[in-house]
Amino acid sequence: MPQTRPERSPFVALPLPRAFTLIEPGPVTLVVTHDGRRDNVMVITWTMVMDFAPTFAITTGPWNHSWAALCDRRDCVIALPTVEMIDTVIGIGTCSGARTDKFQRFGLGRARASQVAPPLLTDCLANVECRVVEVIERHGIVVLEGLAAWIDPDRAERRMLHAVGDGSFIADGDRIDRAQAMRSKLPPGL
């Protein structure tokens, strides 16, 4: 059955140099892949910002159905779910894309990405389109280069989830602004 992708996206462009600010806090992420036939999505909590440039790393391996698509197709979307998606996130993470169409099962909305084959997730606060630049198989590390970043400016819920690792989660709380005090350490434009 062919998949449909909505043409209209709720996102506006996020300046690519700001993409690292979406991931640096260590949020639970959804990684969207496309294997040439269909889209899939998996939960990844092991992420890393590699520098102020849009370079990221995720850790996964051949036990995940999306591993082959990441290694073969060499692109993905990192999507940032918010706290109201916790049950969907857990559902996505506890079933395999090898046996389940997760988009259908969880009613996930998608929008066409501008640079990669996998779609953006319209249910999420933000999405970063990425190209795989290196796979370090020994450690299951996939190094990604951000190509485009998108954020939904009208989304009321902005709190992200953080996995503790024991089945419990922490949601973002108050944002504390200390940008002035840190100005000397921040890249230009932030």
C-alpha cells in the first residue's frame, strides 16, 4: 500500500546553526528512516552534540530494524517529541518496525522533508534532517550532519522528555536564561 505524505508542513525554517540547541539538553528523540520502500521510526535516547556546528551522533546497532536503513540509505530525520507524546514514544520504542507500520499504528503525521527521503514528524516540536557521514560499527555510533532544521513556532507544549534509563522520565521544567553571562562562550547569532 503506497504511503502518502502531506504537502503542507506546520514548520518554519530554524537557522541551521541553532539546530544543536534542540539536542544539547539530551532529549528523547525519534529517528525517522526510509529503507527505499517504507518509512520507519525508532526511539533513541543516546544522542550527542559534537560541536556548535550541526554535527550529531546517535548510538544504535543491528538489533534495531532502522540500522540497515541508516547504513544503506545514509539519511534520517531526528524528531523532538514533547511530554504529551510519552505514551506514543514508549509504544514506538517497544515494538519493531520489522513487524509493525508504526506510522499507522500510532497515527503519526508526516510532512515532506526538504533534503532527505524520510519525512518530518508533524506531531513533534522540531525536526532536523540529517545525512549519515560516518558509521563506527564497533561502537554503534552513527555520526550525522544536519542539513535542515525545522521547528513548530505555534506549538504550546514545548517540554521535552529525558529518559533516566530505568523506565522513568523527566520532563523539562523552567527555562533559566543566562545567555548574557555566557556570551563569550556562545557562537555568534545565538
